[in-house]
Amino acid sequence: MAEHLLLVEQPGDWKPGFPRLPVVTARDYLAGGELASKRDLRVINLCRSYRYLSLGYYCSLLAEARGHKVIPTVRTIQELSSRELYDLATEELNTLAQRLLGRRKTSALVPTAYELTICFGQCDVKELQPLARLIFETFRCPILKVEFRLHGTWRIGAIKALPIMAVANEAESPLFTALEGYLSKRWRQPRARLSYRYDLAILYDPDEDLPPSDPKALARFVKAGKSRGVNVELIQRKDYSRLAEYDALFIRETTRIGHHTFRFAKKADSEGMVVIDDPDSILRCTNKVYLDELLAAHRIPRPKTLVLRKENLLEAEERIGYPVVLKIPEGSFSRGVHKAEDRASLTRIAARLFKESDLILAQEYLYTPFDWRIGILGRKPFYACKYLMSRDHWQIVKHESDGRHVEGGYETFAIEDVPPAVVRTALKAADLIGDGLYGVDLKETPTGPVVIEVNDNPSLDAGVEDRVLGDALYVRLIAEFVQRLDRRRQAKADK
């Protein structure tokens, strides 16, 4: 039978009166040595926190690397870290919660909320035991606090892992009874996951201030993947070495040249993976000097634009006039974009921008109350939005001096409700970049639509870009990955 090992963060976390079981500190376990070399080991991680990069997180991570059977796994830790993620696995649980909690007398409950503590799949409410066991099988974590909320039906509102110190004195005996019962049973693998045709990695940064997709949108990509037989996993910069484990990569972090997002794209492309954004698209879109030359060469309508060096700065005054918009070649979400009203502000702003780049762009100022954003996927129109200028400002995003930002509103449209000339111009511009996912920004002028820029990493936020298509937006994007992966698989089979 497998040997058991309990991990605690501090020696005092396992009190003198607790059962005599094999307990070691997290630091001793992480140190390796004899413990690391053991093969048939069941590890119960009872650390105070499973927060990303905490001792508890590393204990589970290294346990898996050493081939030890551990609870909670890193995957469970990740799922419990975000409601958007654990909500994806609660449909069956919510059905059972409604059936069992709906039977209880409301006098025994807070009218709209109920909390249940689950220790190794056991709870102290007999009629809720089937639910406790199912929750533990879904999120195999030693101690869980589950909050149920009544909104028409009973549903899981929150799930949180608890440290052993959070268990009240009177609950310690039931906890150890549940623990001993768990240890006496044969190790069972967690409930089987669905088998998937492909594995898709989504690169994101949970700390990014203005990410291309918010947490709710990321969760909807995961859900859409499940519906299309694709395992979608969120990865971060630290997962670079694991990239080749996946079939495809979708970058949902703001891309830049000389940045890890570009390295991820190049690595994925070199591994033969399907990748959006591909490295060529990033190169073509992130530098506005290149993009301007490309649009000009193919006669795509755009505002009057000049590439400036320090020596020819005043050409902006002569050939465009005031006000004039100045831009650094690489920027996103209105960063590095400024308006000069006269020669004094032109020279002041340009001096600051030339510290970042040897070349900057000067562009004709065309004020409109909104910009069109036409999303293009695989050379076809995908979605359409009007992004409104922020209040009392000439840009969609107003960046304050203290680092805060204010965004304007938006309106989302069905493609067929967009002026045809806007869609045609957007398609022409995106076709010059490639066949990936792009957001083409345009302004409507008396002489027709003009392209402001083409974004290789356009925003896809829940409740904004998906307002018309809903879940179909996420399914369609996953379907694009599947089609490309199927084509590659077939091409290999034909060789």
C-alpha cells in the first residue's frame, strides 16, 4: 500500500493533540533528498495557501514532477483560483445542489445563502453528503468551503480552499475522521476528464492592466473549446518550456516585438503549431511605420501620414498642419499617441517620443465621435463595434498622469448592419497582413472610410465584442483553430 505524507507550512500547524501521522514541513519536502526519491507516495498538501508561486503551490507542482500522487493538483489549484474557471465545472453540481438544498426547510437557512465545509469529501449534514462527495471528486482539495446562493435556483456562488488552522476546535474530530477514512482507501484518480481532439494553449497575463480579453471571455473560450472537443488551457510566461505540449497557441496578451509574446509566437510557429497571432502578423501590425508604408503601397485609404526624424520634424507643420497626431511606432490602447496643437507642443512631445524611437509618425487629425473596429478572422468579417471617444477627450482610451485610464463606451453591430464600404476597406487592409485574427480600426469621413491601423491582437471582451454573437463568437474562433489543425493533420496523413 502507498505511503502517506502530510505537508504543513509550519511545524506548529500540526498541533500536539492531533493524530500521529507522517507530517513534514513544506520546506523539508521542497528540499528534496530522500523524500524526493520515493516513488509510491501519497501527498496531502495542507499548506496555508495555494496561491500562485506560494509554498503550497510549489509543493503540489514538485509532487507532480516527482511522480507523487498529490491533492490538490496544480490543475485543481488553478481551477479554484478563478470563479470564471471553476464555474465551467459546476453544471452537474448545481443541478444536485438545487435538488438537495431545495428540499431543506428555509427556516434552517439564511434565505438566499448557505455555506458548507467539506473535509476530504465529508460534511456534517447527512442529506448533503452526496453533494459534498461530488464536489470533492470534482475539486479534490483537502478542505473546502462552498457557498451556495439562491437566485431562482440554488447554485454554487463561491468555492474556497481552507487551511487546517481555519477548522474550529469542535470540527477537528470530524476532520480527522474524514482524513483517516480517506487515507484508508485505495488511491483513485480524479473523475475522468473528457478526451479531446486537440490541446489549445491561451497565453495571458493575469496582472495586465488592459488585456485583450478579460477573465470572463477567457472562461468562455475554455467552455467553447469543450463544446468543440478542444482542451483549452490558460498558460503564462513561465510556461514557455511546456509550449510544445500543445497543438495550438492563442495569444491573449498584448504583443510586442522583443517581448516574450513574440518569442512564444515564434516558438509555436517553429514547432508546427497553429498560432494566432503568428509572428509575421505581429511584425506587420505592431510597428506603425511598417503598417503605414504597407497601406500606402496598396493605396488603402488612410489619414495623411508622415514618418518623422529629428531632422525633418517641422515637415509635420508644413505638410499636415495643426492639430497633428504624433505616435510612437509601437503602442496599443492609445498609449504613445499625442495631439500637438502648435509648434511648441509639437517640439515638446516629439522630444519625449524620440527618446523611445528614432522614428515617429505624424498623422492628420480627424476627429470623429467614434472609431469602427471590424474584427477579421481567416479573411472573413467576424464582429463589428463602434468604440466611442472617452468623455471630453479625442481618444477611445484616456490615460491619466497617475497611471489610471478612462475608456469610452461602445456599440456592437451585426456585420450586415455596418456600412458595406467600411467592411470592404477593413477586409482589404487585413488581407495585407495575413489570414489570422485582426481588428481593423477605421474612421468614416465625407470622402469614405479611412484605416487608422490594423491590430494583430484585438480585444475580445465578454459583453462587448460578443454582444451580438454571444457564445457563437467563442465557438467560431475555436472552430477556426480546429479547421486549421484538421488541415495540418490531413496534410501529414497525405505525405
